[in-house]
Amino acid sequence: ISASQNVRKSWVWGLLFWTCWETLAQPLDCKDELGGFTRCTSISQEKLLDRIIQHAELIYRVSEESCALFEDMFIPLPMRAVRIQGGNVCMAQPFPIPSSKSELQQISDKWLLHSVLMLVQSWIEPLVYLQTTLNQYDDAPDNLLNKTKWVAEKLLSLEQGVVVLMRKMLEGGILTTSVHEQSVIQPDVQPEMLDSILRDYNVLTCFKKDVHKMETLLKLLKCRQFDKFSCILY
């Protein structure tokens, strides 16, 4: 019974995951009401923002699953308890990201979206590096590798969607950014396995936190633009 339940759970998860994958496979080729495809630049700003939020939500859920898988495979329970008590140490971003309620109230809509774009771009290289290091693990499950690869690819799609939305909001203008215009980080030569595991775990947990920030900022932007009464939640 246990084996059959595991098979059934795996099948259901796979079906849900691939359904979501298909839904967001082409974020800049948006399906219209008739089932055809039009460029995201031609759909309404509200619909585009909705799709970007859905994209961020799915990336967050898959990042949560990736963290859980990594913990189960590589992080002993005592070490997890220590990290939970001490908190995860994430590197401070090299740019200001509004976090407190007062800061969010003071920032303009365009800079709110600009903050999301900078967050997205700041994670593009670290996720490329993470994929490289995970591929060096002898016993990393394919499920984990596929999830982290998928997240890295969808982060690029999220960046494209945010850039299109910024152009719409600025009526053709665009704020310039250069957060990830750097050389790709090269993996360490024969790193100590424990250090490598802890570093990769930290990347996964910190990325999950920042994706949640992206999601929150995008939802705040939506309420400001289209439903100001709901902004009291932020």
C-alpha cells in the first residue's frame, strides 16, 4: 500500500508540475480569450501584471520544494535546528530594497517595480552557479536538479515580463540596470564538501526569501494600480 501511495503521489505531483510548466512556458507570448497568442506588449497592463505575479508565485513554490528536497538529502536534523535558531545569513543586496511598511509607503510605483527588477537580476548569476555546483554532487537527485534548473530558467522569463511591464508603465521609457552584467561566477576548485553543501543551502534559502519579497512587492504594485482599498494589507 505504501509503495502504491508513493507512486500515486509522484504521478499527481508530476501532472500538476507539468501543467504549471506549460501554463508559464512562454510568459511573453500571452494567450488571449480566443485561445490565440499575442505579444505581452499588446495586452492590458493589469493582465500582464497578473501573469507576472502568478509567475513569481510559482517560482516561490518550486523554490520551497527545492529547499525541502535539499534539506532531506544533505542537511542533518541537528544542523537544521541550529540554523533555524540562528537564522539564515543572507548577503545584503548592493542596492536598497524597501522592506518596512513606512519605506513601502514612500516609494513610487515605478521604483517599486524597479526594485523587483533589481532583485530578479541579482539572482540570475547565483542560480547559474548553484546549478553548476549541484551538478558536481554524486548523489543529487534528478528531481532537485530539474527544479533548480527550472527556477533559473523561469527567473529569466520573469525578468523579461517585468521589463515589458516597466516599459508600459513608463510609456516607452526604461530605467537602466546593470546588476547581472558581470562575468559568470566560476565554481571553486575542489571545495570542501561540507562548505559547498552549506553554501548551496544558503543560496536556496536566501533565494526563497527574496522571491517572496518580489511576490510581495508585485502584489503591492497591483493593489496600488487597480485596487487601492486592498493596500491596507501592506
